[in-house]
Amino acid sequence: MVHVLSSRTLLHPTDPERSRAFYGERLGLPVYREFGTGPERGTVYFLGGGFLEVSGRSDAPASPGTQLWLQVPDVTAAHEELLARGVEIARPPVREPWGLVEMWITDPDGVRIVLVEVPADHPLRYRPGI
């Protein structure tokens, strides 16, 4: 069995400076570490129990199937904060049929980011009788 000690999602953006501005300034993700020099240097951001590394450069945006799922305590508050920071909202918060509250945004390369709130009464948090 593989014993995983840490994990990280890697993004190689088409414009590293623009992506660092988006994740670091507009989303406000705290920096875990930085490495290298120049425009293609790496920046690793905290993502709750994992990390997001923005490094290098790609000639093409990430696959449309690439998405980030980020759980936040309050999607409505995140919506207001992101609007104030000038982040374009692809879809405002909606309570989905499966009970989660989701809001969608995209990064500068079109990577879809789903911000998710798990309500207190949702089975992911509370399962009566267990």
C-alpha cells in the first residue's frame, strides 16, 4: 500500500504571473512555499488538507476536465468576498439537489473551481444512528 504523507495539485498555467495574482491576491490563498526564480518560479498555496502548486508554463490551458473542489465554511461569505476582489463568478451559490451549496468560478486559464459548503445537516457531516 502506498503511504501518502502529503498531496499537491500541480497547475502549469499559460501565464504564471496572472495565475499567481489570481490564486494569491484575488482568492487570497496563503502561500506555503515558493521556489525558483523568474516568471516561471513555483508558488505552493495551502488548500486545507492539501496544496496547490502553480509553477512552470504551459503552451495550452489545462484540460476542461481539470477542476478544483474547495470546501469553505460559508459559500455566501466567500461569494461576497470574491465579488469585492473582482473575481468573476461563473455561477452564484446554489443548494444542489444532493444538499451541498456550490458556487463556481474559473481561474485565468479556465480551470473550473467549485467552492462548496457542506451544511450542518448534510450526511457528510451528520449521519443519525451511526
